[in-house]
Amino acid sequence: MKIIKLLKYTVEFCTISIFFLIFKILGLKKSSYISGKIFNLIGPLFRSKKTINYNFKTAIPEASPEDIKKYTNNMWNYYGKILAEYVFLKNFRNNTNIQINGKEILDKLKKDNENVIFISGHFDNFELMAMTLDKNEIKVAAIYRPLNNFFLNKVMVYLRKKYICKNQLKKGRSSVRQMVKMFKDGYSLALMIDQRVSEGIKSPFFKKEALTTTIPAQFIKKFNCKVVPIYIERKSGVNFVVKIFEPIEFRKEVELKEITAKLNDWLEKMIIKNPSKWIWSHNRWK
């Protein structure tokens, strides 16, 4: 079984490497467009249509089959664009493709020397969240979920440390102590709250319980800190808007479950805003 998995990971790594080389030759705009079209064709071959349909029916029961088909096609298109854009993280780092709405919020956090928990979900090119914070001189550590393919994971961690932010912390119990240390040292944390995590708790998500990370809630309880939600939206081509929301404050006596549910509620609103922008292929309610 280990040999089969190793072969699978090797083939995946070689395939992605070839794509990355082609993307590098084509340039950012063409690569993003072409990769989106390719994923429209091949995406459904790698993820269960049954899972995607179940997720839609759970979250948006009123969605018609036509709506689900449209949302799914758009999702695969965006998924493909994001893959190609990993090759060009340096471009995003150095140019003005990213518009920030709410920059004054970041400026105030810097002025007050206040560290917070930044949260978001896998909307559009989600990697731009930590990059935007780092570019705007926010002391931040990004929490990531390692890829199952350890060959690809090494590449992704390298790219993230070089172009997104140098402080990358692996999601999981083993890194909690490091997160606490960095937070005490004045660093903010940035993480996605929409993934299923075995060390999380069951929290309402579209009226159905789903395993959800408690990292934001734990830090709120321990440090009485604020949460700053961020939403990323592709406006056209390779141009994005990063929306910084007003900080959310919780009373220290609020229970961990209530905090987690409130943050899931924000996440739901962002997903409903444009369902095509979220990744529906994960088995979120398993």
C-alpha cells in the first residue's frame, strides 16, 4: 500500500511540476485563464460529484440542479486559476493586482500595536490573505494544513515562506505551543476556519454540525483578543479585492462553542454571497 501511495504522489508531483513549467512560459494571465478551463474538464474526474451535490443540498437546499451545475463549473474554473497562480506569487507580491478595502483597520492595528486572529475561508485565491497582511507590515504567522502529498507539500511550504509570509505554522496540536509563543511575542495569527479538523469540535454550519477548528476561540478565551475576518474576491482576470472587516470582540465569559458558532455564521454569509467562490469538493460534514 505504501508503494502504491508513493507512486501516486510521485505521479502527482511530476504532473504538477510539468504544469508549473508550462505556466511559467505562458505568463500569469494566460496561465490563469487556461488552467481554469482545464480544471473545468478534469476537476470532476478527481472529486466525487456525489459529495459536491450533498454539500450544496446541505448548505443551500433551495438550489436547483441548474444552479448547482453552474456553481460547480465556476468552482472548478476558480480552482484551476488558483493552481496556476502559485507560480506567480512573486508577481502578486510585487505589483498592484490586489486592492484592499479596509486598510485603515490594518493601520489602526499597527498603530495600537495590537495583535489579533485573522480568519477567512477558501475563497478564490485564499493565499493572498497572509500575503496582504505581511505586505502591509502586520507581524503575522499563517497556519496551514499540510498536503497529503509530501513532495508537493515541500514545494508549497517553500513558496509560502518565500512569497506569502515567512512564518508558516502547521495546523494541529503539535504547533499550538508555538502559536501561543508567537502570539505572546506580538504576532497575529491568520488561518482558514472552513476545513474539517479532527481536533476541532462539532459546531453548527448551515444548520448541520461539522467539525470546526477552535483555535480562534481558544485564543479569544486565553488572551481576550479580537477576531478580524477577511474575504477575498476575484474581480476580473487576475485582479482581486481583499476585504478587511471590522474587528469582532467577544466577552471573555462567552463559551468556546458560542464563539466558534458565531464565526461559522460569518463564514456562511460569505459563502452564500457567492457560492461559486468556495471550494465545495471537501467532505465538510463527514
